[in-house]
Amino acid sequence: MAKPAQGTKYRGSIHDFPNFDPSQDAEALYTAMKGFGSDKEAILELITSRSNRQRQEICQSYKSLYGKDLIADLKYELTGKFERLIVGLMRPLAYCDAKEIKDAVSGIGTDEKCLIEILASRTNKQIHQLVAAYKDAYERDLESDIISDTSGHFQKMLVVLLQGTREEDDVVSEDLVQQDVQDLYEAGELKWGTDEAQFIYILGNRSKQHLRLVFDEYLRTTGKPIEASIRGELSGDFEKLMLAVVKCVRSTPEYFAERLFKAMKGLGTRDNTLIRIMVSRSELDMLDIREIFRTKYEKSLYSMIKNDTSGEYKKALLKLCGGDDDAAGQFFPEAAQVAYQMWELSAVSRVELKGTVRPANDFNPDADAKALRKAMKGIGTDEATIIDIVTHRSNAQRQQIRQTFKSHFGRDLMADLKSELSGDLARLILGLMMPPAHYDAKQLKKAMEGAGTDEKALIEILATRTNAEIRAINEAYKENYHKSLEDALSSDTSGHFRRILISLATGNREEGGEDRDQAQEDAQEIADTPSGDKTSLETRFMMILCTRSYPHLRRVFQEFIKMTNYDVEHTIKKEMSGDVRDAFVAIVQSVKNKPLFFADKLYKSMKGAGTDEKTLTRIMVSRSEIDLLNIRREFIEKYDKSLHQTIESDTSGDFLKALLALCGGED
């Protein structure tokens, strides 16, 4: 079993088997493979219950007792994915990595993803052991094989990582941090072309602690995360490798949680990736990977493996996983802290929020009004001109165009657009032409009209708007519908959900910074409610989540984790249900990272069969001048595909063209 560093807890899912007897285990495996057929259940049960060190002793005993190679016998008796998994477990980790890399560079083509995953994530010690194991197993030099099979900057960075010489000193020089930030900025953003050598040197050699501070300072200095610069300046496998290095510096368990999710999502399973990670991390950080997986993807790793695999292969993977985090009582305090740090870093208030739509230069409302009139006059409609003008003007400029249109032609531009356009495009263009508060007011009205209520729309708007935005919505609602928003919410919702919405609709959230003493009291207030006392729990959560400032709530969430070992979002999902749960979760996610909240909503509006055009339109319209650029960055970071690509594959026609114009670019 891998020994944890002094002072740290062991975070693997596989432990040394008590009262271990290698000779007895060797006999049991021999019996399981003797005769016709093999007892796969017995094999998987035994091997997944022993640590890697114990498995090596079993191999030795097997050879001593029977004069045979255990791995060779297992290969003969087993087949397919199950055989690959079991044989992988029987090798020491360094030899397992060596085999994976040998397979990745052998034959026609190279498995670059495998090379990236292993070399970006291993420690110096693990790299040195890998190089030695490769030499021992294949009598070849790993660096030479990598050089002969790769090229360019990708090759250079792999060679740097293969040296295993990353600095390991936790003492960080502030001057060197500032210098590295400046060097990275000058090598990328400020340079015509890119000085890849600087990226390779800094990301390939500096300590993780140093690089984390470099990334924080880079964000502070440039207003964008280092990942965004890497995507903008680098390309291909080199870009993927550098992003993997950054992810592993930030959080290696989070990197592997993401790799596991991508290995199983969608049609088909990337079994080689799944096996490699489950084998290699089972005695290192599987518990951290599990908890981050649960926090990030709202499902347990165990349940995803269970639904995505079958047979003995599934049983063995589930044993390596070590438990189901969706089961009652399963939670890991250390990983909760990791999960907290994960979103706290991504939600720092210093990140500059940027929209994708900006005021047009040399704006001429007179020319725009005439061009729009011409586009709608006569037979047929020139949708391309309408889309080009409306999506490339700020909302304030659009209001000037409306006024100019009425002054020139004595006509209502909104009415003309409504008669000329139809369907999703009409909803999008008309939404863009409305002042933001009036647009939100209309969306709230539509959510409460007719039979049934669109609770998700109510939650999305009221849980994410600022006090100023909420107050403007109230005024617009009263002006347009001659009824207060509060009265409308009261008559269309009920119970605790109604109380939450009305509280949010007052627009009276505190706007100061954090108060540490008060944050501890607030955390204690919601932590003290007995489980099962649902009414009291919901009331206490409402009093705090609906009224405290965002910076203060972030501190409350941290204090809550310290007190309970639970993330507040996990507690809400476990203890509450229905619209109340959804409203509180939306508030928490908005506090944690609002652009990520909207990125998730956009992804869900387009995934699977059919598209939720209403949600897609509402978010693209309402966030285009606020934080859509940030949403784009969060989208590609989480889903490994750009918002632009997703819109392109999920919509069509003029609606698609207008959405892509609002999106503002391909990441």
C-alpha cells in the first residue's frame, strides 16, 4: 500500500488485507484457474481486496509453489476489459505506467491522451520509478522512445516532464512569482506569436505551490485565468498537455475526476482510460477523486460506473471505487475542503466580468433605423441585416434605435419586428430590443401565465440578479402589468417556495463584505437544525441565503464545512426536496460561481434529445452584456467543448446565426 506523507491521512480506497497470507492466496488463485473455466468471482474478490504490495508477494508465492507466472496464467484465463483490469492491478504502479506508455507509442499512431495523463500527473518520484521500470521491462530508453514518436513543442514539454525535476520547495519567492507572471504574459498575450519556451520552462519546472500563486497573480494582473491564455496562444496536443499540467497543479484529484467523467459520459465508454485511472489512483487519492466527482457532477462515481459497465468488469471497478457517495452517510471531510477550495478559487471577486456584446463604435442610430426599415419593407424580410445590427449594438444603443425609428417613420420598431420575424429568432431579437429589466419582467410574467408555473425560470432570474437589477424588475413589472411582482408571486406559488421568491424579489440583500464572527454564527445556525426538522431547516436557510451578501455567504459556506464536514450544497440536496431545494441550490451555486451556474444551465438546455430554446434564449439575451465571456470560459473548462460548438451543433438557421453573434467567438 502506498504510504501517505507524514502528517497526512491515507486517501486510497484499497488497504492492506488483514491477516494476509500470500501462500494461501496463491493457492486460492491457482484453484480458481484450475480445470475447465475459471472462477472469475473468486479472482476479482481476492485481487481487489489486496494492496499492490501484497499482490507482488502473491506473485512470488505463486511462482515458488507452482513454478508458473501468475500474470501469464491470468492473461490465459481471462479476456477483454476484465483481463486488462486484473493484470493492471497485478503490476507495480511504475510497471503499469510503463506498459501504458509502451502501448501508447507502439504501432501505428500515438495515444497522446495517455502520454499527457501520465506525465502531467505523476510526482518526481513516480516519474523516476517509471523511467527505471520502462528500462527494466523493455530494455529501452523511455525518453528516446518519446522523442521518436512525438514532435515539436509537445515533444519538448514531455521530455521536460520526463526529467522528474520539478521543484518541491514549499517556500515561495514573491519576486519570482511576479517575474514568472510577467514572463508568461509577455510570452503570450503581449507577443506577436508565442514564446512557447517560456511556458515550457515555467510550467515544467516550478513547484506546485509556486505555480498556484503564479496562477492567482496572473488572474489578478491580466483579468483572465492562465487556462484562457493557454487556449488562446497554444494549440493541438501541446495545448492539451499544458492545460493538463495546470489542472494537476491546481488539483490532481479534480483532474482525474474530470477524466473519469469524460471516459463514461455519452455513448460508449473509454475503457482504457477508466481502467488506467481506477488502477493507478486506488492507493493514492481515490477518496478525494470520489468526493470531487460527487460535488462537481451531482452523481457518485460509483453510480456512474454501475450504469456504464457490466459483468465481472463492473464488479471489480466498483470494488476499486470503494463505496457509493450517494449512499447515506458517505462523505469525506478532507475532500470537502478540496471541493470548497476548488470553487472558491474559481469564484474570486477580482475576476473581471465581461460580456460579449459591447457598444458599437461610430454608432449612428439614424443609419441603423433606416437599414432596419429597409430590411422589413416590401416582400420578404432581410433577416441577416436585422441580426447583424441588433446583435452588434449594446442595449442602450438599441433603445436609441427604437426612438429614432419612431421619430423617422412614425412606427413602433418592436411591432414591425414582431410581424416580420417568427419562432425562436423572433423571441431572441425582440428580447434583445427590450431594456433588461423589462425583459426579465416579461420572462417572470410568462413563467406564471396559464396552466402551470415555470418554477425553473422564476428561480433562475430571482436567484441570480443583483439588488439594483431586482428593483428595476419590480418597477418594470408594475409599469407593464399594473400589478406588483410580489402579488403575482403570492398568487402563483405557495409555501416555503413562495416565501423564498418573495424574499429574493425585495432586492434587499446585504451588500457589504464578510463578517467572520457573524459568518460563524450563521453557519452554526443552519448546522444546528436537527436532521428531519424540515420546516425549521428551510426557514433558517432562507433567512441567511436570501439576505446575506455574496462575500459573506462564501465565508459562511467555508465555516459550515469546518463545522459539519459537509458542503452546504450537499446538505441542501440531502435534506430538502422540490422547488425549495432547487431555489436554495441555485442561490448557493450563484454565490460560488455565477458564470459557472449559467454555463451549466446552457449545457443542460442543449444536451440530449431536443433543445430548451426558452432557457437558451433567456440566458444568451440576459448575460450578453454582463458575463457571457466568463460563461464561455467556464463552459469549455467544464465540458471540454466550446459554447460556440455546442450552439452550432444544436440549433440551425437564422436563430443559430443570431446566437453565434451573441456568443461572440469560438474558444
